[in-house]
Amino acid sequence: MDIRAQCKECQGFASANKFKLHHGFKRMVCPNCFSGKTKKKEEEEKKSKKEKINKPKGWDAEDEYLDKMTKIKQEQVKSQFSRIPGTKQIQCKCLGCNYIFKYDPFRKKPNACPYCNRDIPKLTTFNLL
Ligand SMILES: [Zn+2]
Ligand SMILES: [Zn+2]
């Protein structure tokens, strides 16, 4: 005869004769708890709950917004730099004072406007492609 007993650990039911003494739990537990299945399941549930908390609603929209801002910024940087016609050199137009000067994209110099000392965004060679 199969006697069902409730496991004190997971509140689940299992055949009473399958219960075993578990050293970690310090009591008789069902086969699931004994093999660690219950614990694993709980951990997985905790994990998935955590993930849900870490991803609040609307994070996609925010991501998109940041992406857009980055692109706009890149466009601004790009428009600030231009190739000097007929050469391989780059010129930069300061957004603060409109002063135009030569820019070295490989040494990333100068890093400030020679006229008004305004910071110049670093132009990567990638931006020039
Ligand atoms: Zn159990
Ligand atoms: Zn300037």
C-alpha cells in the first residue's frame, strides 16, 4: 500500500517509504528534496524573479532614447569635422566660436579649440568612413 506523506521541506506529497533522512535539512524529506530538485527549482524561481525586477517596464523605450541621443551626438561630431578639399587632412570647426583649424584625427589633436579653448569631441577614424 502506498502511503502518501507530506514533506516538511517543500510541502509536497510523496510515497512515505521514499522519504530519506537528509543531512542538510536534518530531517526526513521527499525524494525531490533529497536529490536537490526542489532547491534547484526554488533558486531558478528566485533568479527569474530577480531578472524581472532588474528589467523595469519601459526599459526598451529608454534604451531607444539613449540610442537616438548617441546617434544625434555622433552626427553633430561628424558635422563639426570635414575634409579639407584636395587633401587628406581634416579640419574642425569649433561649435563655440566657429573658428576653423586643422585637426589630426590620428593623434586626436588638438583636444581644445586653439581660439576659445572649447573642448573638441574626440573624432575616431571610424567617424570619417
Ligand atoms: Zn520535499
Ligand atoms: Zn572655439
